[in-house]
Amino acid sequence: MELWYTERQTDNLGLTLRIKETLCVERTAYQELAVLDTYQYGRMLVLDGAVQITEWDEFIYHEMITHVPLCTHPAPRHVLVVGGGDGGTIRETLKHASVERADLVEIDERVIQVSRQHLPFVSRSLDDPRARVPVSDGISFVKKTRAAYDVILVDSTDPVGPAVGLFAPEFYAAVARALRRDGIFVAQCKSPYLDQGLIRQAFSHVSQVFKIPLLYTAAIPTYPSGYWCFLLGSKAHHPLQFDEPRARALETRYYSPDVHRAAFALPKFVQDSLK
Amino acid sequence: MELWYTERQTDNLGLTLRIKETLCVERTAYQELAVLDTYQYGRMLVLDGAVQITEWDEFIYHEMITHVPLCTHPAPRHVLVVGGGDGGTIRETLKHASVERADLVEIDERVIQVSRQHLPFVSRSLDDPRARVPVSDGISFVKKTRAAYDVILVDSTDPVGPAVGLFAPEFYAAVARALRRDGIFVAQCKSPYLDQGLIRQAFSHVSQVFKIPLLYTAAIPTYPSGYWCFLLGSKAHHPLQFDEPRARALETRYYSPDVHRAAFALPKFVQDSLK
């Protein structure tokens, strides 16, 4: 018997993967959560029917959401990750020696527990003494925080279900208040090919709050269209003036100083869509 | 009824698209040829079960295979396209005012005829007086040509069926002979994520023939992994010293001078895989 999982990425488009084993499927308080073992891409975390990470290509997303802002900040000490209960973004954050504390605020405890059980390649980082994992609602957590972080990474699901508020203008304003005076924030921001309306809107919100608003991209095979967008807001430091020697010294598989720079060269139609 | 077409990109991975209409399916002398109309991506050309172009994202592939070498060459006059019977690469080539003649050598006449009938957005260019379309085997054509072209673009199917010889070391040597002394060649070279063995081998062959061998990439949603590789061999001109004003003046939707430069910044694992 051949078992296939198909993610309906839009009404008319899907990605389909042959499945070795279903390791877990459950409905949590917030969403449907599954871990599948695939022949092509290894273990895969799926939330509400959307692939979040796979063992094979998670390094791209996690390196790119993390190292671009952390190499832009001259000495990031305190980092907050909103969402990202699998631990991959924390793993990359802790590669930076200057980081003294990395807080993970995940709303759904089951994502953390299931990742600890089935996805050790990302979740192992959560046992690091510099990591703190308070289970709580990222939106309220950020709202009551003041000038406490150097970098905030919004490693969320797409804007349906629990993540809707993470794409709202009030949230970006709260993020700005939770950052120190030279803080930087990055959020995953969907596909430049499939989600131009959402990207334009989010970029416009962030432009109203941050002095330096920018988009950058990465090629991520298991996300819809294979091409993904990150939205960056910075209070002081420009990401094209980043710490190249520190970037070069990182142990990475996708990220490099050249890739850092190139990620900001947007295809013409994406650049035009922001005007 | 919902009709879906699934491309089995590997044994364990597929892309699936909802179909509006099947415009044509036939077996030619060389391959199985189909044109499907999809809800997501418009009309789509499929050869031997592999998506070649879609109405929605063909501009990315055609702009990137063409403008990178043509903006690197100071004054391309004669251009040869091997394969690419749909006409998209010729369309981009003819955007360069210096081009006096663009020859298309497609082995399968039916690809040209069916494209003329169903894919006018690419095939219209074949009626341009500067385009010549001799139907013939690209490999023999290139082998008997001497110092005749400024740029040769290998816009082929993947290395199965009629295209196998286009990835062989003898072919790259023949391409070098068919080029003028400062000629440039580019070939599509599959996915950096899924085809590293093939890419390493092709890169090594091209390195033995051309003074300047390089890889560059583009994000193409409908190709396996959504991320695609182009292999460039140049006899004299380095693609990072290109004609920026000319590049900026082109009417494009993906390509720009920044995108040209960024395309050569390979992810670390791709760079490492060439060593």
C-alpha cells in the first residue's frame, strides 16, 4: 500500500508526499497537529493541514529567520521567539555566543511536547540552559513587555487560527515597544508568489512603526511556491551593514554573508508590488 | 467532477494541479506532449510527464536563462537556442536590440506547432523576422557549427529521452567551438536541492572547457523543489561585470541588475557541493 499526504496549498494546487509512517495526529486546544514520516523529506510537522517544518529542509527557514537579524545586531544578548515551539529558531539563535537568554513563547504546549518526542533535531535546543520556554500567548506576552529584547523573531503559523493577531498593526507596535532602542524584528511572511496582498499590507504596517522596513526571501522547497518571504523591521541597524566575520564563522548550511546580502535583492515584481 | 494532474517529481514527491481543460495530449516521434489548462497557473506544457512551462511563472525561467548571459556579453548579435521550442527564450532574446539573429534548434517539430497553437504568449516571438527556426537535432547542429554565435542557450528538457546528450562532456566542448572567442553559454541544470550529483558532474565538465564556469539560481515555483539552477560557461566576460544600464532598461518582471548579482550567491551547501 502506498500512503500519500497532500497539502492543499490553495484550492487548485497541492504538494503531495509519500508517507512512511504517521507518528502522531491529534487535535490540541488550538489546532490539528500531526507528525508524519515521509520518504522524501524525513519527519514533518503539520499544523492545521500546513507543513511547518521537515527534517530535510528546516535548516533553510531557521537559519534565514535567525541569522539575518542576529548578524545585523552588533551584540544581541536577549532574544524572543514568538511561536516556533519546535525549537528550530532557538537552536539557530543559540549559535550566537553573545546571546545570554533566548525566550520561546509558544501558545500551544502540545507543539513543544510533540516536538520533544518526535523532532529531536530541532527540539534538543530547548534543553540549553540559555533557553526559557514559558508556555503562553505570544500576543499578550509581547504587549506587556517593555524594552527587554534586542531581537524578536515571529516564527508563527500562517494568519489563520491562533496566528491571526500576529499579522495585525497593533502587534507590530507592541513588538516595537518590547524591543530595546536599537532592536530588530523579523516575521515569516508567506510566499511572494501567492500572497502578495498580505505581504504588501504587512509591509505597510511595519513601515509605519520601524525606521528600516525591509523584505528578504529564501528558497524553501516544502512551503507553497517554494519561495518564502521574511519581513524585517529595524530601529537603527541596516541589515546590509552586518557583521560579516561573525556571519562567516557560523556553522550553517544555507546562510552565508553572500546569501545574507542576496536575500534582499527582490524580484522586480515583488519590489514593484510594495510601491 | 474535479480533475487533477499530478507530476511525480520523484518516486516520493509530487506537485498536483487542478485542471480546467486538457487541450492536447499526444505521443510525438520523441516524447509524450501535453498542454493542460490549470486553474492555478493557466496553460501548461508537459513533456514526458514533466512540467516545462506554465503561463503564470514561465517569465522567471525565460528571463533568467536569457538576460544573465546577454547582459554579460557586451554586444550579443547572434544567439542560438537549443531546445526551447515553445519560443519563450527567443522572446526574451529578442528584447536585446543588439541581437540581429536568434536561431532556435528544436528537435521536435510538434513542440513548436503545438506551442504556436496553444501557447501564443511564448510562441508569438517565433514570427519575428530576426528569429529562424530550423527543426533539427541540436547536438548535430552544434557539432558542425564553428565560431558562429555570441551566446548559446541550452533550454532543454531534463537528461532523459532526447536531451541526454545535452549533458555530456562532448556536447559542452562542441558548444565552445560553436561560440565566438568571447562567447557565453548557459544551460538549465535542474534543482540544487534534488539533483546535486548531476549538477556537480555538469559543472566539472564545463569547468574543463570554459575559463569562467559558474552556477546561478532562480526561484521557479512549478519546477521540482521550486528552486532551479543554471550552468554558465564564459570564455572571456565575467557575469558579475555586466552591462547594468542595459539590464535596468529591459522590460522584465523578475530580472533586474540586483537579481542578476544575487543569483550567483549560492546557498552554502550548494557552494560546498561543487568542491
